Amino acid sequence: MADDLAQAQRAWMRDVFGVRLGLADGPRTDGPRTDGPPKGVVAYRKALLAFGAARMRATSEARALANDIAEALPEEADLAERVADEVDAFCDTLGDTIDAGINALSDGRAEQNAAVKREVLALIDRVAADKLIAHVDRNPLRPVAIAQTLTAALKGVADTVV
């Protein structure tokens, strides 16, 4: 009786969710493959990891510059702190959209991916146009490349979104 129930549960999972539960279901010959990620997901995940690293690098550069400014020009120390906060705000804006794209079911994935790509491209434009980031990138105290770092990583995300 328990064996019949287990078989019924496996069949239900197979029919409803398109997944196998153990070897008793046998090899799958219909529906999407379950032995690997969809095409392009690995590149997209790598781009997201690179973006996370770029975000940390840009914020770290801005915070280090804030420390240098505080020592050299104490009255200007808030400038780099504002840039570091702005970098975080840029990245936070992107997070929800990326999460929605990753979690979208196959029915809505294309629409969510288009939204992610639009958001990322808009952030690239915002980084390029931001006068505060440009001003900090040109500072005479410490070489930083916040705009370049973020733009390169965001382009990687836009180019690989799946």
C-alpha cells in the first residue's frame, strides 16, 4: 500500500512539475532536461557575481577615498561618503529586478528578462551621467574608477541576462 502511494506521488510530481523523484521513475524522455541549467544561466550567474565584486570594489574605493579626504581636507569628507552611498543605492535598485527575472516562471521569463535588461541599461546611463561619481573619479588624492568598474560589470549582466 505504501509502495502504491509512493508511485502515485512520483507520478503526480512527474505530471504536474515535470520532475523525477529517484531512479524508480526511470529515465526521463519527455519535457525539459533536468541534468543541467538552461543555456546561458552559467554566464549570467558569473556576470552577477562579477557585478557583486564590482559593487564591493567601487564602494571600497569610495570609502578609502573618504578616509583620504578626511585626513587631507576634513571639510570635504562627506563627498566620497555620499558617492559610496549612491553606489549602494544604484545596486539596490537593480537587485529586486534581477531577483524577479531569476525567479520568473518560464511563462513570464522573457518579459522579466527584458525588464532586467532595461533596468541594467538605465543604470549604465545613470552611472555615466552622474556628476558626483565623475567628480570623485577625477579626484587628485587617490586613483579610483567607480564609473568604469560599475559600467563594465553592468554591461556583463545586460549581455548575459537569461
